[in-house]
Amino acid sequence: MSDSLEHSFVKQLRENQNIIHKICRLYTNDDDAHKDLFQEITIQLWKAFPKFRGDSKFSTWAYRVALNTAITLYRKTKRSINTVEFEGRQHFLNDVEYDYEEEEKLKLMYKAVYQLNDIEKALIFMYLEDKDYHEISETLGISEVNARVKMNRIKGKLKKILNPLGI
Amino acid sequence: MKELDLLKKDWQKSDNSFAQVSENDIYKMIHRKSSSIVKWILIFSILEVLLWTFLSLFSNIDNYLKEINHIELILYFDIFNYVNYAIIIVFIYLFYKNYVVISATTSTKKLMQDILKTRRTVQYYVWYNLGMVLLSCIIAFTIAFVYNPEMELVKDKIAANNIAMLITIGFLLLTSILFIGLFWLFYKVVYGTLLRRLYANYKELKKIDL
């Protein structure tokens, strides 16, 4: 493949890497696995890049390939345990907004999200990224109505994890 | 749900929290080898096709037929072999066709279906070969019984004794079942480990779309 194609790819990926990092964070439990998945996604993106026409944004195109890699193509090198050490994870609200109660809630939320299965994580990811149901349904290959139904179920599931007694 | 809005806000602010990968690192990454399951399936598939093609090419029955003085049967076996080659070529073509369709840019469901379809092509190829092995065994036994003069003595013994007949048939059946069982186990272990997650996720996706 030509150098200019390679250059264009590398530049765009560097600019849009956060979307890939977010997916890696969602699907892996530690830094090594994060890097490993990031690398596999990069390889898959590069392989698919000659077919990228530029009629959609690079980020829109990239997150789809990244999700597919995380859910389907990626072969975990290590067996992962489904619990994540959350205490070490920093939260991203800045000091002005710092709120102890909110921080606790966020921790619980992230923990709950990590307990979802691969497909549910993909749905939540797209929800958090403000994707509409049309795009969600196209990305996963399910109908729009069912994507909506499933999303509501996931929200219910999260609610239950956060508040098991339903108080 | 208030918590979800909070999470969304936090999520969308999280961009600054990742250690950034440099262009240099990305250059290095794209020249590394992929370790995706598609690649593993490709490797296993090529090995399987090679193994079975190798076995079918070298399981030569001609010498045996010459040995027992029935050269007229060779023609039938030649035809059998040519049909076998044609089928191998068709299988390899189908595998290649399915393999090149696999693309990470399609929808998740389609990607999974394409991978499973490619995988299934090889599986059919292996089952076809196993069937052929069994068929060859049956033919070989039949030929041995009907044409091989050395078998006359054994035949007489078996015919004279119903229990010996039953034991022979039982033994052949048991060997076949054991043979197939071993293959099934091998498949479960190799592809089960490789595809467990894919099957689970595919099932989940199908469940959503019921």
C-alpha cells in the first residue's frame, strides 16, 4: 500500500484514537489487555482502510470496525476475570463539580456497565456516544425496534444492579 | 434515569484520560501481525485441508488390488479418485469465496455469520472426508471378503459361527464410533475454545432480534 495512504491513515487514527481507547476500556480489564486490543483494532482498521471512502467521518467508520474487533475478532490472549478494580480508576469530573455522592454513584455505574455482556456493552457504548437507534441497529445488524427494546432492558438491568432491592 | 445521564456526562469528558499513542507507535502497530480469530480459523482450515487432501491422495488402493489379482477394479477407483479431486477443488473454492467476504466493516451480525459460514465450509469438508474414510473401509472389507483368497478360511469360520459374525460386526461398529467420537472431541476442544465467545455473542444478538 502506498506511503501516502499509510500516512493519511496514521494521522487520522492518531486524531481519533480516543474512541478506540474508550472501546478498549469497556472490553478489557487491565492496561496490557487494553494495549493488546488497541493494537488488534489498529491492524483491522488498517486492513479495512483501502475501502474507506470518506463519505462518512473517520471516527464513525472506525468505531464500527473497533466494536466488531472487540466483540468478534479479538482473541483474548489471557483469560480475563470479570471483575475490575475500580478504586484505581480516576473519575473525570473536574474539581469544581466534585461531588462525593456523584463519585460514588459513578463508580457503581461503571461497575454495573462492566457486568454487562459484550453485546450489551456495545449498545451502552453507542448510547453513551449519542448514536441514534438507526445507527445502532445498522452497526449491530438488528432491527431498530429491537435495538430500542434491548436498550430499555439494559437500562432496567443497570438500575437493578445499582439498586438490587428496588428501594 | 438520572445515573445514566451522569454516566454519559462523565463518559463524554473522559477523552483526556487516555495515554495518547503517537504516530510512530501507530506505524509500528500496522506492520505487526494480527491475531484475530479469523486468522486462526484460516490457519486451522489450511492445515485441515492439507491433511485430508494429503491422506486422500496417498491412501492408494491400487497396489492392494494388484496384490489380490483384481486389476479390473482399478478403473472404478480411478473414477472415484477423480471425483474426489473435483470435490476438493470445489471445497477450496467455496472456502476462499467465504473467506474473502469476511470484513470488519459490515454489521456485527453479518460479520459473525460470515465467519461461521467459512468455518462450516471446512467442517463439511472434514465430514465429507470422514464419510469417505468410512466408505473406503466398507468397500475394502467387502473386497477383502469377496475377492481375497486369503480370507476364505476366515469367512468359513465366521459363517459357521453366528457369535463370531456378531463379534466381527460389533467390533467394526465400535471402531467406527470410536473414530468419529475422537474427531468430535478434537473439534469440540479446538474450535470450542476458539469460537466459544463468538457463539455466545451471536446467540445474544439473535435473541435480541427474535
